[in-house]
Amino acid sequence: MEKFITMAHGAGGKQTSELIHDIFKKYFDSPYLTADDAAVLQPPAGRMAMSTDGFIVSPREFPGGNIGKLSICGTVNDLACMGAKPLYISCACVIEEGFPVETLERYVKSMAETAAKAGVHIVSGDTKVAGKGQVDGIFITTTGVGEIMAGVSPEGTKAAPGDAVIVTGDVGRHGATILLERDDYGMEAEITSDCAPLWAPVNKVLEKCPDVHVIRDATRGGVGTVLYEIAGQSKVGIRLNSSEIPVDPQVAGVCGMLGLDPLYLACEGRLVMFVPENEAAEVVEILRQCEDTRGAKIIGKVTEDHPEVVTLLTEIGTETVLPQPTGELLPRIC
């Protein structure tokens, strides 16, 4: 195997076969992985969810993950937000000529490890090689299919007055990690991305409390953007308690120095859940028993007041409007 990707690796000949066999098949191999033009799969028995996402993150490697791990987490978590058990994933890679094969293998290995943790099978894919300068290293697109659990139907339109608003851990950590890795500000802090596949905790919650109204993945735009989206979809108000919003001290320090709000920094392993008030304590307890959601907290509630607006109860007891994000959110993660 050559050390760097060449145009020949995308030409469909011997080098393409070697790349697929020595890298992708080596890590993705399973009874479901196909060598044909399309995977032949057993369809879900009930309702099906499907999601696709593209990943062009810079930098491609960061504390807590890389673009490969991220590409699986993103699609798995999107399916989980619909109450769907992830079953199958396809992936497409666009690789720049000259990209190190060793680095590619590291990303593919991370994809395989993350898929195994999530219990999802990578079943098909595509590889394209672009000329030098046409892409930034590697772009990955993943598409996932999942089976929606019987009796559950979380949707962004279902937030109801009285619902508790739960976040599954501290906020803004992935965005802060990416910002520091770019080293644009010369700052240092020990921050690790929260990047994680979250089907396991969602499954445990829905088995006990199937009437969860909304689940949303707080990625680009962070928790604050998600809350405004749901407030708009459901035509409700959302009141947050500022003292209950979990923020890592080092993330808070970085945000304080740069004038950023951690509520608007991206997460890659955090969900926002809207749950009937009488089930909220049990949901939090279930989440805290799972590896990637131990920091779950109730951070607010849904109200009839101020429809489509998110407000913040401050530490001195006053209520203020959480500013809605506009323009370019920093740092841009994809």
C-alpha cells in the first residue's frame, strides 16, 4: 500500500481495490458490508428514520475525537433523537490527492470503533479522490437508517407548557475544544470534546419513559439555538435557570475571555430533552447512570408566557431574554 493517496486510488482500478480492501473493508467488515453496488438489508419491522450529514470539520483531529468518530456520532445521534435504534450506515469519503494513508486509516478505525459502540453496521460506501487543493484533506458524508421504537414519537412540535427541559451534560465543550485547537487566540486549556454516540442512554430513557416529547442534538449553534428552534416549532416559551446550566469551568473561562456564550457553542455528545414534569426526575436519574450522560440536569421549563422566546432566570432573580443568535456563530465547526 502506498503512503499517500494518489489520483489512481480514485480511478476504479487496482489501487482503488487495494484502498477499499486494505483500509475500509479491514475495519468495516461484517455480514452486511457489500462488495456489490448496493447493500441488501432487512428493513425495519415498524417505522423507519433516515438521516444524512456531511463532515468537513477543521481541524480534523481534536482532544476526544476526530472527523471519523464525529461522522458516526453525528448520524447515530440524529437517529436517536427520533427514538430510532441505529441499524445501518453508509459513508462517502472525498479524499484529497496526497492525503496520508496512515491518517486515513486512523479515521476509518475510529469510525469502526464508534459504530461498534453504537451497535450500528456500516454497510456500504463510496470513495472519491479529488485533485490537490480541491478539498481540504478529507470530507466524509454518512447516511443512517434506524428503526423507531414502538410507542415513541419525539418531535420538535410537541413541547408543552410544564415540560421540564433537560440537558444531558455540560454545554459548549466541543465548540471550545475546536476553537482552542485552531490556536487563533494563543490560549491553552485542558478541554476535551464531548463527542459520543448517544443511542444507549436514549434507549434506556425511552424504555422507561416513552412519552418524552422532544429530543434534539445540540450540535451547530449549541443548546441555545436548539431551544429557539423548539420554541418556534411548538409555539411555546422556554424559561431557563442560569444557575442550573452546567458549564465546565475551563469552558466558562475561555468564553469569558472571548465574550462567547457557552449556550451557543457546539456540542457533539449532548442532547436536549423535553419531558413531562412528573417524569423528569426519573429521566435524569436514568441518564446519570450512563457513561456519556452522567452530567444530566434539569435546566428549565416550558411556559405559556412569551411564545417562541427563550428567557433566562438570573442568579439575582430577574428574568431576561436570551438573545437569539444571528450571523456567523463562532467557532464554525463544519
